[in-house]
Amino acid sequence: MRRVLVLGSTGSIGVQALEVIEREPDLELAGLSCGSRVDEMLAQARAAGVTHTAAAVGGGTVGFDAELAGLMDATAPDVVVNAIVGAAGLRPTLAALERGLPVALANKESLVVGGELVRALRERTGADLHPIDSEHSALWQLLEGIPPERVASVAITASGGPFRGRTADELSDVGVDDALAHPTWSMGAKITIDSATLMNKGLEVIEARHLFDLDDEQIEVVVHPQSIVHALARLTDGALLAHLGAPDMRAPIAHALAWPRPPVPSLSPFDLVGRELTFEEPDTECFRCLALARQAGRDGGTAPAVLNAANEVAVEAFLAGRVRFLDIGALVERALASVPGEPADSLEAVERADAAARDVVRDAVDGRRPGAPSTAGVGA
Ligand code: NAD
Ligand code: MG
């Protein structure tokens, strides 16, 4: 039996992880944690017959750190699923790796914010890190067994979100409900907005760089509205390998948790006949978050932490109806220009950058600084 601790169990990935654990005969739930909706988590715990739980009440993470450490020690799991949303997932990832526990990682922000810290810790403890993010799971499966010198580059796909093909003008007054209406994936609110701005794909480029030790130029982003091809690998001889599958997160979750065994068959056979698969270049002028993220990744140091934190606050403000859709990119750009970069060589450094970026965006949203965005927008 492999005992699994699920962090963020009440979210979109968390709930699907519990389904996978339920149906995989070799997996057993060891404990649960969540950020809010504690009653829901307690109901999950009762249903699964587990007693170990922790909640980050009020979204705070400070006291939660000690609670999570206690949860990891008390449950002694074989693997930790990190399905927390946002930079709040970094400390839990580090805490698990520190204990030598393998992490099945949905929380891409861990790698965006603290990629260097995570990599150093993995090297020191030898703990595994297995991606749940569908594109990265696909890359993991594609690249397994291929000598790195045969891999020229990789590509990850983006659906393009609900606003694919629109002009900046057409994006100026889109609403929250429009942005939440993702055409192919059903996910938590934050990542759904990130998919609409293409920030999600920018975060995923940084995530892929850390997971597979790739340079920015080695990662292509291609818009593929059908979300059937998740990732591709270009080999040095010109061959192009692709990973295809229905857009269902339970597949990559099961792959990460069952590995190295194959997961129990659960998907209906994928029918190729009659499928149309199309690919387009992303519009990074209109969807500038993708370009901002790639630039932050190239700049390195604390720039990705600034980008991520600014984006989290901006997305929250958008969801609350306080800024417009195009303000998200403008606010992220403002934070990147305002917070000086530092080496990302300690948790203190990345958390300092994260806090500074949040301040910049909150001040701008609250209108405490000249040129702050208003409901009239900031002219992105
Ligand atoms: P969600 O909003 O549905 O769920 C987030 C979970 O994290 C909830 O259980 C919440 O209680 C918990 N949480 C929030 N703040 C917390 C805090 N401060 N401390 C502890 N717990 C906290 O999010 P989601 O869509 O399930 O996404 C989770 C992660 O997985 C994100 O990093 C996302 O980018 C990634 N991911 C999601 C999908 C998807 O299909 N939903 C796909 C790929 C990657
Ligand atoms: Mg993804």
C-alpha cells in the first residue's frame, strides 16, 4: 500500500486526487489539508476514514506551517500530493522534500517562485518530484528513456482559453464570467483566469525549465484549441513525438501516484477518427502575460516570484470586480518594474520579493499610487 497525503483536498485537483486514490487498489489516503471550506474537508476525511487533517484558517500560512509539519510527521505518508493553489504551496513542497518525501506536484507556483530552492533540496535529499500538470506529465512520459542529448526541444500546448483570437480592444470589457468559461478544462478559479490571460502557460514554461532542466529557448508554446495533444518532444533527428489524451486531470494524477506501476485503466479508448487537431502561434501582444512570464524566467532570481505574486493579487482583484481583465498584465508588469531583482537563493529572499510585489499591486488597485488602475482600466 502506498499512503498518500493530499494537501488542498477541497480544490479541483484535490477532489480528483481523492477519486484516483479511491479507485487505485495500491493507494490509501493518509491525511488531508485545506485552506478554507473546512467542513468539506472534514466530510472527505469521514468518508475515507482518516483522522489526520489540518486547515489553514483564514488563508494564513504561518501557523499552518507547524500544523502541516505535524501532519507530515504524524501520517508518515509515502507520497504527498500538493494541490494547494498559489505561492502558499511553496513551503509545503519544501517541507515534504526536506523529509525525503516524494511530491506529486500540481502546485506549479512552487517551482515558479522557488524553483532553485526546490531543485537544491531535491539534489540534497534525493526525494522525487512528479508533475501532475498535464503538459508536464505528458513531457515526463515522452522523455522517459530518451537520452537527453537526443532531445532538441519540447513544446507544450495551450488551449488559448475563452478569448483566443480576440483583439486587445475586444478584451477591454470582458467580464469575470466570460473569463471563467474555459472551453476545454474545468479547474479552480485562479488557474482558469491564468488560462484566459495565458499567464498559466508562462508559469508552465518556468515549471518545465525546472523539472526538465531546459532553457527558455528549448520550450515552444503552441496554441491547440482542442486540448488533445498535451506536449511534444522534438528529437535531434527531426522526429516529433506527441502525447495525446482527453482533457481529464485524473489521468496525470493517476500517473504521478501509481508510478512506476501503470495506473488502473479508467479512460475509455481514445477515438482518433474524425478528430481535427489544429495548432496556432500564441498572440503574445494581446496576451502579454505569456511574454512577461517568459522574460521573468529568463531574468531569473526573484523575478518569477515577483511575477507570480503580482499575478495572484491582480487575479484576485479581477475576480472581485476591482480591476479589468487587461489590468492583470499591466499590474504584473508594474510590479516587475518596481521590485528590484535579487538572487533567489533563500526562502527569505523569495518571500521578500513576493511580499513587495503584493504591496505594489495592492497599492495600485487601492489607488494609492499615481497612475493606478481604475475600473476604467490602465490602458494595457
Ligand atoms: P482550487 O482553488 O480548486 O483548490 C485549491 C486548494 O488549495 C483548496 O483545497 C484550498 O483550500 C487550498 N488552499 C488555498 N489556499 C491555501 C493556503 N493558503 N494554505 C493551504 N491550502 C490552501 O485550485 P486547483 O484548480 O485545484 O489548483 C491547484 C493547483 O494545481 C494550482 O497550483 C494549479 O495551478 C494546479 N493545476 C490545476 C489544474 C486543474 O485542472 N485544476 C491543472 C493543472 C495544474
Ligand atoms: Mg497545465
